[in-house]
Amino acid sequence: MEKEVRVNARGLSAPGPRLMVDAALDKQQPTVMRVVVSNAPAAEDVRTYLEGRGAAVEIDAVGTEFHVLARFRA
């Protein structure tokens, strides 16, 4: 079973969402992480950070929000 961690970073601009993701990864080792942000620059910042941590990342635009989905290798 996949261990998914969700981070709600709505309303924050970069680097706020990335800092929240970093803090979440310090506490847990998920196989999947979903981060919801309110703007494209924050989504790209989170994507770059997560890819640097070895995750496969995709971004989906959902209305006015962006969902960053990261899958980590086991």
C-alpha cells in the first residue's frame, strides 16, 4: 500500500510551499506526495525541489490551483 502525504500550501508564494514540503519530508518517508498550491511559480519551485530529491513529478492544473504529484522510488 502506498503511503501518501498531502501538503496544503494554498495561498503561499515560493518558497513557502517548498519549505512546507521539506518539513514534511523530514518527518515522513512517503511513497507519494501531493502538494496543492495556488500559483504556477510555486508549483514549479516544488517540482524542481522534489525532482532533486529523486521523485518522478507531474503537475495538474485543477481550476485555479495546481496539484503537484510526486512518486518516490522505494
